Amino acid sequence: MEQSKAVRAFAALGQETRLKIFRTLLQEGPDGLPAGRIAQMLEVVPSTLSSHLTLLEGAGLIHSRRDVRQIFYAADIEGTRNLLGYLTRDCCRGRPEICGDIGLLGDLAPEGTFQETREKGVI
């Protein structure tokens, strides 16, 4: 991940409502939520929510999909992993025994999910 992209992502998360939106979508999983439901859950005016969602999507932290008349938003897991990987890439001077699970984040991680990696005995 490029530093400029990481800066955009952290700037997007550096606001309370956007952080709540992002955490809500992470908890929801890959199916995501319709914009109206997010607005209702977090008590955010739809027009304000729209600008927050646009910023988070532009930062590569969420993505959207249209389903007939609704737009669903979900956390971009790969973008999130890459951001965390960017932060932790050089953690503990490259000594994985100190870093533990942190080394499984981001674009340097082995193929598959954290759980798949654990099942294969990598960690």
C-alpha cells in the first residue's frame, strides 16, 4: 500500500461518525447493510451519511453495490487488511515470533483468511 493511500484511509477514520460506520460495517460482514439501515442504526441524517460513505469508499475501506433500488455498503476486507499490513509490515524488526498474528495482515500475508491460515498450521 502506498503511503498516500494509508493517509487517506486514516483521515477517513479520523472522524467519529465515519469510524462508527466503518466498525458497524466490519461487524456486519460481507453482506453489508443498506444505506437507510446504517442511517437508522447510527441516527445519522441520510444526506450526511452519504458524504461519510463517499469518503470511506474513496479511502478503500468500504465498497457499495446496488440491489434494485437500494445501495448496500460493506467493509472492504482486503483494503482493511492492506491498511493494517502497511502499519505492521516492519513490526518487531521482522521477528514473527514477537509479532504473532499481526504478521498475517495486509498484502504480505499468506493466501487465505486468518482462520484458514490457522487451520493450515501457519500460526
